[in-house]
Amino acid sequence: MSFSLRIKELREERGLSQAKLAKELGVGTGSVGMWESTQEIPPVKKLLVIADYFGVSLDYLVGRSDVKFPSAADRDPFFAEYAALSPARKELLKNLVRSWTD
């Protein structure tokens, strides 16, 4: 499966519009549309952000593997849930944990 099909599938699984996903990733709505229509593939740094956002391996995202979650996520569902959080929510969770441990 190609990157364009994978990102569309992942977006739809989350019930996100292209506009909402674009906002979550910090890109324009047109970027998501081009990614899904195979007109454009984002740079590696953005691919890593997308993989982290959806909690999937980079190989899965770009179609090199059918293994959806990285190995840690396969062993413990917490990692899959954490990986699926937006970067802002991850930061919020980190700050909350820090406040408990200080």
C-alpha cells in the first residue's frame, strides 16, 4: 500500500477531516490533499511527525511493511495510545507527570 493510501486510511480511522489533520500536523490543508492524491510526499522530518502522530512505524506509513505499530506498541497498549497523541497532548502529559514527580 502506498503512502497516499496509508495516510488517508489513518486519517479516516481517526475520523479526521483533511483540515483537522493539517492543523494537528502544522501544515496547510492543501498539503494533506496532495499527500493523499499522490502528488506530493512530505520530507523525512514531516514523515516522522506523521508516524508519531498516528503511532505507527515509519515503514508502515510509507508502505514498506504491513506491521502497523512499532514493537513497543505491540508489547504494551500504553505505548500505542501514547504514540497516537498529538504533539501538544504529549507535551501536556509530560508536564503533568513532571508536576507529580517534583
